[in-house]
Amino acid sequence: MVRHSSGIEWGDVKNLWMALEGIHELTVELTVSTRSGCAGGKLATTLIAWVPSVEAHHTTEVAKIDGGWPDGVRPSFASYVFNALYDLDRAIGRAYAQKELPA
């Protein structure tokens, strides 16, 4: 049986995730929780892009996106994460644009 989808699936999320890590040479991490501050039964999410730093066991955060789902816009959690990854990509771009280039 072949399943056809008209929306974003987890394979799409995985491919975008891997592309971001490869293009920017960093690690992307997703945290999902049911924090008490998230009203209405929402899932609280945090996407962080980071790179290892010179100091042992430390990382340098490049960009971070916080959010919650359901958000009334994305019909599935996979589509929410996919769009959040695009938001993270833009945040990474802004972080790089603000860095000074060596002379």
C-alpha cells in the first residue's frame, strides 16, 4: 500500500534538520516539554543551534527559537517543527550577519 501525503512529514523534517547542520556546521537540538507556563495544553518547544567551544564540555549557542504547539496555524507537529527549523535558519543567518569579519 502506498501512502500519499499532502503535507509535511517527519522525513521532510529530518532532511531539513540534516541540511541545516551540514550547511552551518553546527548541531541543532529540539527540546519538547509540557512546562507549567504553557497554557491550554500546549507543548513548549525550544530549538537551539550550537557549536562546541574551545573549553572542555562547553558549547556556544548560535541561535535559539522558543515556541508552542498547537499554534492554530500548523496542522501537525511535524509541520510546526519544519517551519520552526526555517525560523532557526533565519536566526542563524542574523547571528552570522552581526559578527565582525576578521581584517
